Amino acid sequence: MASNECRDSERSVTRRRNVLRAVGGSAVAGLAGCIGGGGGGGSGSTSTEGSTTGSVQENGWPDYSGREMRVVTDECSDVFKRVWEDAFAEFENKTGASVTLECGAEGQSIQERIIQLIQSGNPPELFPTSVTQSTQLQNQGTLAPMTDLVETVTDRLGMPHERSFLERDGEHYTIPFFAIPYLQWYREDVAESTPDSWENMLGWMEEASNSDEVTDATLLPWSTHYCSELVAQCFLRSNGANMATRNDDGEVVVSIDQGENRERWIEMLEFRKQLQPYTGPGSDIGCEERINALHTESSAHTTYGGARPKIQSIERDRDFHQHIRAEPIPGPDGPGEFFGVIKSICSFQGSNTDMAKTFLDQFIFQPEYYERYINIQNAPLYPKQKEEIDMREKLPDSYTDEDIAAWKSVTDAIPPAHETSPPNPYVDSIFTTRPGSTAISLVISEDMDPGEAVDQVAESARESLKQAKGP
């Protein structure tokens, strides 16, 4: 059976080839200089159209006896583990492989765990991650090509939006998995209007603030937590603002304080300041507080990547859960461009990539598995999934057709790495300075002028980008 480990573990490296050992530093930045031999085919097998050739058993499945597949992830929800562990068990039964799931990394970040595995010559076969993080990994030369699998899956399920991919020199280095839709969730029984533009959002907040049913109209963060940065980026993207662009020489540069983009940042900060009288305490909140905001009646409105604010109310049988609606986070005049996180799956050079591709093709990207996972928390990326997954059948009755439409509307969102074309390989060096949430915090907590706040976070991002690029 597949094992589920939440701590470091050692395993034999005798089945590995072309191992990667030259990793230094910490986190993803420490991957600079890694070199992996070959394309990650693993154990002499060759990969074709998402499956493998070589030894085939009488049952028609590849013989992976004595070979191990390791999956490392920071997604440790019960839904994820149930779906993947069921797939692991069937994969092991059919192929003779053994599978290890590392869910979380005790005492270290996922990035540090990946580095540790590469240093020891044991790069994992599969790593579900964001386009942003995989862009960094590919820039360091550690990822194995996934082109044949991408072609197989897209032939079957259709082609997602081009921003779902990480493609370099004709090779795909990830396979798109699903979208995490960033939405606002609000109670329609507390205020009659719809927060579908900046003006309408302010009107909705004023109306909701007069309700006796909730403590505050909304719960919007002004901390600099990761989740707070995601919310800030949603408001920025809806106003057409960005963090980076490429100059005439094709170099990635910070654009936060440049020209019209600077004005768009300032506009967002001024609007965010207008919302402040209606929000509850947000100086130190992260994801969890916003997940629980509605069911605890702390507020009638919140923002989140996924449906957990509504799910919590359904699971607790709150009598108002049928009145919780979803709406895209708007721009000044209504829905604009969407910020989003695209979850992809990558494999590493030096790992058993052929085996990993077979597993993904024959299990995770088959309806009996992806229909269980793409339901109330994740959104489908592939056209056939969007057409054939009956969201109405899978969702509780309290979801309306409008909720589902809002859900699907944000699946063409723009991940941070795709602000530039080609994707920005240094995006994390900018994103980790938390420019959006830091600017909001400066304006709200320190009453700083929005223009001054924009200039300050731009300089911090620029210095971080400079360090990432190196001499």
C-alpha cells in the first residue's frame, strides 16, 4: 500500500540514474547551478505519449516491480489524500510499483524538502505546485520534460488557456492540473445589492454594515501574510496593474512604480482605504480567519481562493448558507482581468519520470479521479472537463447557477509568472517581498500616502530582483 509520510525519510538510491547533487543555499533560490543528466526517463525505459515502453506484464500494464514513485506535496487535505491514495493503491496493484506520499515537510518548507531530496540523489517523481514555483524550478534546470504527456492529455481533454502552461524551447515542463479560483463570498440576505464593481462594493459594504446579523460587513486583511498578498494581487489585477514587465531588451524589470501602472497601484490603494471602515480586525489575519469569517458571523463578506468560506457554513448547517453567493473580485467598472493560481504537476530530472507520466495519464487525468477532486474547491482547466463535469450534480443545492458561472469565469486567470512573456523566472523574488499587502499595510496602519507606499514597495521589489539575477 502507499505510505503517507510527514517527515524526512531515507530510501535506496540504487534505482536512480543521473542524480542531482550540486544544490546549495536555501529554499528555491538554492537550486541555482543544479544539473541533471538525461530527460528523466528512469531505469532505461522510454516515455511515449504519457506512458512507457519496455517490460509489459500479461495484464497489459508496464512492469514497475522494484521501482518507487515519490510524490511530495503541501496539499494535505482529506480530499487530496483520499483521491490520490486510492489511485496509488490501484497503480501499485497493476504495475508492481511502490508509492510514497510525503504530505507536508515536518520542520522545513516544501522547497527545502525538494532541495534535500535532490541533494541526496533522490529527486521526487511528482510535485504538484504552482506555475510560479515551477517556473523557478525550470529556470534552475531541474525539471524533466512533460511534453508527451501534455500532448496525450490535451488530445483527450482539449487545450486549456495558454497561461496554464510552462513551455520553453518547444518543451512543456509541467502539466496543468486545476485552477484555484479567487472569489469574493458574500451574504445576499444581509444586503440587497451586488458587489460587482468598486462603487457597488462600497454601497454593499455600507448596507451590510447596518445589519445586526454580523459583527462587520467584511473581513479584508492588511497584514503581509502570503494569503493577504493574494487578496491584494486580486484587487491589483482587476485594476489592470502588474508587478513586472520586460523592457526593450527582454529583461524582467519591476514595473510597480512605472508610468500608468503606478497610477493603477495608487488607485487600488485609495479604494482599499475606502473599504477600511467596513472591515473587521485584519492587521494579523491569514487564510484561516477568512475561511471562518462567514460561518462565525464575524462578517457578511470575505475573499478566498476556493470555496471554503461557503463550505464551512454548509458543513455547520448554518441557516444562511443558501444565501452565500460567489462573485469575481471586480475592477472599478466590473470584472476585469483575474489574478489566479494555476496548479500544475512537474517531475524532476533523475527521477522515474516515465513511471510518473504513466500514473498521471492512466489515473489522475481520468474522469473517475479528477471528477472527485475538481468539485467544490478546485476549478477545471480543460474544455472537456468544463463541459462534462456536472457541477450542479456535484455541488450542494445551495449553490446557484450564478455561483457556478462565477466559479468558471476565473479559470482563465493570470498567474504571477505570466505577467511577462515569456514567463518571469524571477517572479518569486518579487512576490516574496509582498508588494501589494505591504503597500496596503503602510497605507492603513501607518497612514502613508499611497504614492509613497507604492514607491517604497517598488524599491524593495527591485532590490530583491537584483539579488535574484545575481552579478
